[in-house]
Amino acid sequence: MRVEIWSDIACPWCYIGKARFEKGLAAFPHREQVEVVHRSFELDPTGPKGVTGSVTDMLAKKYGRTHEEARAMEQHVASNAHAEGLEFLAEGRDNGNTFDIHRLLHLAKARGRQNELLDLVYRANFAEERSVFDPEVLAGLAVEAGLDPGEARAVLADESAYTDDVRGDEREAAELGATGVPFFVLDRRYGISGGQPAEVFTRALEQAWQSRTVAPLATIGGAGAGAGVGCDADGVCGV
Amino acid sequence: MRVEIWSDIACPWCYIGKARFEKGLAAFPHREQVEVVHRSFELDPTGPKGVTGSVTDMLAKKYGRTHEEARAMEQHVASNAHAEGLEFLAEGRDNGNTFDIHRLLHLAKARGRQNELLDLVYRANFAEERSVFDPEVLAGLAVEAGLDPGEARAVLADESAYTDDVRGDEREAAELGATGVPFFVLDRRYGISGGQPAEVFTRALEQAWQSRTVAPLATIGGAGAGAGVGCDADGVCGV
């Protein structure tokens, strides 16, 4: 079974939702047969690259609130994170364009290190308030996740690297009807929006598992003169 | 779009079929949006571990042929490989149980090196007739594919490592109706058996692409009081 999770690393509910999903998955009996894939979603794709500001400033401006009210909003998110056992600072992390982070996460995916890097980026952003919009910080996290330093720096420096992968993920999110994140998709059959409680994820996994059917495949190429040659399960190979 | 390819490294038509598929994929306009996953299939799961013999001996015995006839069968396969630009020796490669090779390929998958290792194993087995049933040879190929030497050796030494992944792939092949390999599955909708000509793969990819529909997802968790909290595409996060 395959679970795809669309998220943005600037989204605190994605950080919390990932932890809740993982708790829900840990309680699912067939967890070993679940493959998890993380996909890209930008909350603010129009945000200028290389420009960062504090999240509380952004919240105050966007909602017309005072800085104290903006800090209270962050405190509320922090308390939800703490309830999941996650560290979370509410002092005013950086806010910025996340496109390059998504590109780097795609390199990590190609190298089997996606989950490691995502956890490290979330931790840096929310628990440590290190600026993940700083290429040096990102390169350090990439190495910590097990990526090759030269390769990670090359991807960060080359704006075209993994751009199609990020855009492809975002197009699929739109096709699947996602309007926000986190967005969880089970076997392309069930969709779950938001950082639901862990039990909701466990029940959803059970529902998807029980209703798992293998649709008959349409055969291409077929039998007969033009058919491809292969080896059958007895080890007999056609000639 | 996702293409899954079930194969056994002891299957010459899988080696040839992979090359043909890759040619077909190279001619497909949307090739950048195709993800290829290799899955395990054992042609002879009952073959004893650690026991190897020559393929021509096996063919002669299995089909009641003379050794010259068995060599002619291999020559015929070799000529098909050569026609695809693949090297292929027909002198009598080793034959044996491929389970450990599949386990190692799953480690490579987890590290983003599956395709690299599969190509190296095919090459060693068919083009160089090095015994891929020798753990030392396998460990060397793993390092050449970019895997960590210690990790590769640990997986080869631990018979339980990635066993569930190999068995899971084989169970899925059976559920999907595969009775031999290579077996190609496009988006879990189309099945292609055998090492078909490259043009068949290109046409199949085009057919799968054009008929690609995004099925509406069933929503779990829903809206209302119990709904999960998230951030929407305007960057607004619920509280």
C-alpha cells in the first residue's frame, strides 16, 4: 500500500501531522507493507526567493493582528506540537520561499534519504528556528541526512535541478483536489486533509487495506506471434 | 506515471526486456514524468541456496537436450541481446537461487541505487559470466553501485533483511496475474508480458498516458469539528 503525503516545510500542521500520521501508522498491523512517499506543495509559491522575514511579522500583517496576537497564534500551534512530543519554538522563525527546499527533498528522495532530510528540515525550522532558507544551513542538513555534500550543493546552485519533480507533485495535488496541506492520499483512493488525530490515520489505513482490490490489468502486447518473450515461473524461457 | 517491472536477474529476457523498455521509454515524450520501480520475482524459488551449476547443464537436463543443443538455445538468446546492443556471453553462466540478490536489490532501492545495481548484476551475469551467486562478487557490485560496503555485507549476511519486501513483491505479482517475467505494469492499469519490442512499450506508455484519469478520492476525516487542521494554499493556517 502506498501513502503519499503532500506538505510544505513552512506548514506547522504538516510537521505535527507527520508525527500524528506516524503514530497512526505504528498502530496499523500491516505497517511493514506501507510505503510512504513525500510530495511537494508550496503554501506561497509567489514569495520572492532569497527574501525572508519573521513568521510573526507575516502573521501580524496578513491577519491585521498585533505582534502579541501573532505570537499567541504561534503559541497555540506550539502547544499542539508539544502535545505530540514535538519540540517547537514560538519566538519567530523565518518565513520565505520553499521551492529550493522541495528541490533538495527530491534529490534526497532519489537517494533514499527523503524522510531523513524532511525530519531534519522540520526540526531545524520549528524546533530550533534555524533559517532553512539559508543555503548553508540546508547544505548542512543534507549532509546530516546522508547526502553527498557536493551533490547537494550542486542541486541547490542549479535552479533547474528537480524543478520538474516539484512542479509535477504540485500539479498532481491540484488534480487530486488538494487545496491545502498536509494532504494524505492512500493508494490513490482515499484522501485525508489536515493533521488529523493518530487514530483517524490508523482507521483510514485499515479501511484502505480492507477495501484493497487488485483491479484486473488490461493486457498490452498480448499473446501470439508478436508477443514478447519471457521466462515463466518454472524457469522455462521462451526462444 | 509509475511503471513497475517484475524480473529475475537469472532471466535473460528480463535483461533484454529492460533494454527494450528503456528504448521505448526514451521515445516517449513524457518520459521525465515516469517513475520506474523494479520488483522481485524468482523463477526458481525452490532452488537450494549456495548451490550453483552451469546454465547449459540445467537447460540440457530440464529439456532433455544435448549440451550442444542447450548451447544453441543460449546462442539464440545471445543473438537477441546483441541485436539490442547488449553484451552477452553464451559459454555457460552460473545458475542458482536468486533470493539474496533480490534482498540486496531492495537495500539498493532504499538507498536510491536500485537501477544502478540491477544493471551491474545483469552485466556481471550475462555479459561477463561472473557468478552473481558468490556473495563476494555481489558485495563488490553493491559497492560499485554506490552502496555502503558494510551495509551491503550486513544485508547479505542477515537472511531476514528485506525478506518481507521480496515476498511482498512476489505476492503482488501473483495478485496481478503474472506467471512469468519480465512483467511490466503501468499505473496498475496495464500489464505487458515479456520482452516486447521497444515500440510496443512506447505505444503502451502513450496509451496509459492518454487514458490517465484522476479518480475522485474518498474523503476520510472530513470537515467539521473533528477535521484535521492544516494550512491552505494562501498560506493561512488553521488554529
